[in-house]
Amino acid sequence: MTASTVLLPVDLDAEVAELLPMRETLFFNINVAPVIAVNLSFAINAASIGSIANSAAWQEVIVLQQ
């Protein structure tokens, strides 16, 4: 159907619609996805003068979904 096509009441009468059956399995469908993210890093600069301590952290994200 293009933008210039005219839709007549006869065309609408020819269409058929049917209700879908009730989906009991989806009625109580609860989807919970706990997300755990850990980002931990330590840098220790003790008992030294003029030194630099660098630290880098790797982040890991875990999502458990059933």
C-alpha cells in the first residue's frame, strides 16, 4: 500500500481479525537479573620520598538471568 492508495470501507470489511488465546504462562512471568560488578585496585606508596605509585583495575560484570 503506497501513500496514494485509497482505502475503501469495502477493503476494511474484507479484513479478518482474531483474538490471540490467553497466555497463562506469561501472566506471572517475572524476570529478575541480578548484576554483580567488582572493581578493586590497590596502590601503596609507603616509606619512600618522591616516588609514584600507580594502580590499574580490571572490572568484571556478571549477569545471571534465567
